[in-house]
Amino acid sequence: MQAQELLMAIAQIAVALAGFSGLIAAIRTAAPEGWHPRDVWSLSWMLGASIGALLFALLPAWLALFGMDEAGVFRIASALVCAFTATFVGVMATSGRGLTRRGFPPRVKGFPALLVIVLAIAALATGATALGAWPDASAAVYVGALLALLFASALVLAIFLVLLARTARRD
């Protein structure tokens, strides 16, 4: 499979990002002030995006074991990534709006919208690929969607660490 090495690299990065999520959870649990609702929301973004990238990076190799051709592998995998990403974005956007309504606005303006836009584009692109668009670039679109998930997870991690540093500096 043409993209196998890149998919394995994505899986390794996703594992590292998921590990950072665990580390942050451990650090925040030890904090006397506990968890802010937006912290839980951010951790959900990190974990969901990184675990999604991990599982979907391994999916094409597993599908190929069934003797499918590469085009079929990426069409099926793209359909599954589209469904996951669209559902994930919908759940996270809805829960984020709920937090805002309850008095917990985003800590960084525009950040949730950026995540939603990036991942919605990834979902649309993989959905189109699953329906047969861009047959010669199906692997590239699929890998691009996984990179979007990694980007979202890494961006949440970066912002989470900046906010954590600000909190530590105030103490």
C-alpha cells in the first residue's frame, strides 16, 4: 500500500498525543481547584481526535488483509472517517455551545470555530472520496483527514498547555 509508512507515522504521533492527554489529566486531577468545564471539553477534543487518528491510521492495513484493492480500501475507510469526524464535530460543537450557554465561554475566541471548520472540511472531503470523487487521490484525501485530526489534537494540546502555564503563573 502506497501510504502505509505515512499511516504508521500518523498512528505513532496519535499515540503520543493521547499520552499527553493522559499526562494532562493526571496533572489537572492533582490541582486543588479541580477541573474547569472547558478543561474537560478540551481534553475530550484531544482524546477524540488523537484516538480517531490512531484507529483510522491502522484501518487501511486491516482492510487490505481482506484482499481488497487499494481503491476499495480507501473508499470504505473514507466513508468511516467521514462518519466519525462528522459525528465527533457535531457532538463537540453541541457540547461547546452548551458550555457557552451555561456561562463558560471559549477561553480562546475563534478556537472552537477553527476546529469545527478544519474537521468539517476533512469530513466533507472524505465523504466525497467515499462516493467516488478524486479516485486517483483517495489515499491523499484520507491521509489529509487524519492529519486534520492530528492538527486538531495538537492545537488543543498547545492551547491547553498555554492556559495551564497561565494558571500556574498566577499561583
